[in-house]
Amino acid sequence: MTSPLLRVDDLHVTYSGPRGDVHAVRGVSLEVASGETVALVGESGSGKSTTAHAVVRLLAPSARITSGHVRFDGTDLATAPARRLRAVRGYGIGLVPQDPTVSLNPVTTVGRQVAEVLRIHGLADRKSAATRADEALAQAGLPDGVAHLYPHELSGGMRQRVLIAIALVARPALLIADEPTSALDVTVQRQILDHLDTLTASAGTGVLLVTHDLGVAADRADRIAVMSQGRIVEVGTPAQILHAPKDPYTKSLIEAAPSLNTSRSLVGAAGEPGALVKHGAAALNPNGHVAEAAPGRDGREAGRGRRARSWRVWREAARNERPDGRPRASPPPREPDRGRQPDHPGPRGPRPPQGVPRPAPRAAGWSARSTA
Ligand SMILES: Nc1ncnc2c1ncn2[C@@H]1O[C@H](COP(=O)(O)OP(=O)(O)OP(=O)(O)O)[C@@H](O)[C@H]1O
Ligand SMILES: [Mg+2]
């Protein structure tokens, strides 16, 4: 068996403050393989962001990793020297931070901010970095000319796409996306998550997707890790987590999830709100979320590995299908998103197979909030 791209072992993180210590992460272990999307879900304050940021050691100054290991590309990032961390950030691991409003530099054009990642890692000279920044912005779904604009001139959805371009421009092997769409309306959220899927799938990128939304996790992830009070209480495929949750906390999360309905709450006559839509082998609620365990088209259990992506196909189909099973005349209208453009393949085509060496990064990067 090949080793995972990222392996976190028994990680502990503590914040120190005037009113004492907060033991925010208490023995977290998780793995992400190349090409796999793992969702980290849990209530607010459960330690998701702290875990995600601890992976790249971009924690608040008051935080420290007290024990544990973060193994990535042959290095333990929990104890790696600052120089090694700077080489990994942006190049080996891309991060889409939780808050787009404070994550972009307000006095620099977004094109320069994307290009800076390439310059910092010695991956391009000034001219080619600008060209590749334009490409990355286009691949993130932004229109021509955006590179010359400042963050305040963009909508929230466009700023989020800029952060995605920054995170992916160097084609990292792992992307950590911390609530990448939580501040956006559902239409833009879906478009951006679709785009993220396309870009990472084409490049074989591993993704650690942090979200408080179990519906998003079930829809997007190959595996879900449920986090509560600093611990991962359960890990499984979306089907396992949604339909056979073992931990009481997972059960309560499912009950409380606004974007999910249990089959119990979905039982209703065809055409009534809450009725299940049968589409292919899957039962979908009117929001398009899988509401019953079902075999995939290839006979494997829905939710295993890439089958999760089929759910979206079914979901899209269900969206175009009336509750009585007959097709709609045309798809429901989508709200316009100024940044929407057709999907593109990854910036440099498919990622080379694992083990193929890439040029060593030459310079340092990401210094803000670093504990390194
Ligand atoms: N800078 C900080 N200083 C002190 N405590 C902090 C700091 N940041 C987070 N914490 C605490 O650490 C715990 C975990 O916070 P964290 O931000 O990781 O949660 P989260 O699961 O990402 O929550 P959310 O869904 O709201 O983003 C919480 O108790 C929080 O109050
Ligand atoms: Mg958070």
C-alpha cells in the first residue's frame, strides 16, 4: 500500500491566554491520499481550523503544537525548521483560508498576489509569473482583466476565486480549504466548489476540506472526518457517516444539519415538499442530497472513492427533474456570478506520477501568522 500524501498522528495544539490554556486539538489523527478529498466537519469551535492551520504551522502566535506528527513529503512538519516549512507552503501545500476579506492584501492587485507565489518559490520570472497568474485567475473562473484589480473592487465570490488561484497556482500536491465558501450564497458556493473539484481532480490534488456543513461534506468528499471538542470522533465514507453513524455526536450533527434531511423526514407523497426523488440507483431529496444508501452504477457502494462524484451527477439530474419524475422543460435558472467562466483543466496539465522529482523551491514564502 502506498503511503498517504498527508498523515497527521496524535496531534495536540494548545492556545495560551491570560485566562489559561485552551487545548483546542486533542490527539487528532487523519490521512489524505493523492487525489482524495477528505472533509473535516464539526461544530464551531471544535478545532477544525486549528487542525488545518497546524498542518502548515500557520497558527496564531499564542498557539503551539505540544505533541504529534504531521508527515508530508518525507518531512514531519510539526517539527520541521522554518526554511523547510516556507518551501512547503504554497508549493507543496496550498491553503484557502477561512476569511477572504482579511486574507488578501488590500494595496496590491490580485494578479500580483497570485504571481508572488510563483516568484517566491522561484517557479517563474516576473514576466512569466504575470502570464501564469492570468491563467490561474482564468482557471479559477475569473474574467479577463481581473488581474489588474484590487480586492475591494471584487465581489465576495470573486475574492474567493482569487484565493483559490493563489492556493493552486503552484500546483500543490495537497490543498487545504478552510470553509472556502461559507460566506457565500448557495449558488455561488456550488459554482466555486464545482470549480475547485474540477481543478483538483484534473491535477490529482489531495484536498482537506474544512466545513461545518455536513451536506457539503457528503456531496464533495471521498471520506468525512467528524470532529468534536478537539477530537475526531468518527471517520468514514459519506454513505457510512450519513446512514450508519456510530458516534452519538455524528448522529446529532446529522439531525441538526440544515442541508440534510434524514429519510424519516423525507417520506412524503411524490410532488409534496420533502418527497424523495428517485434517480438511477440513488434516492435524492429535493435539495439533491443523497438520502438513502445506494449502490453506485458500477455496483460499488455510493460514496466509496470517486463514487461521491456520481452523486453530483445524480444531483444535477435530479435538479432538472420534477418531483413526479418527469423532466423539466429546461434547467432551473442560476443566479449570475460575475466570475463564472467555463471549467478548464489544471494549470499545467496532469500532475506527474508520485516519485517524479520536481525542481527544488529556491526562496521563502508565507510569513504571516507563522509560528515557525
Ligand atoms: N487565536 C486564538 N486564541 C485562543 N483560542 C483560540 C484561538 N483560535 C481558536 N481558539 C480556540 O480554539 C478552539 C478551536 O477553534 P477553531 O477556530 O479551530 O474551531 P473551528 O472548528 O474552526 O470553528 P469554526 O467552525 O467557528 O471556524 C476554540 O475553542 C477557539 O475558541
Ligand atoms: Mg474554523
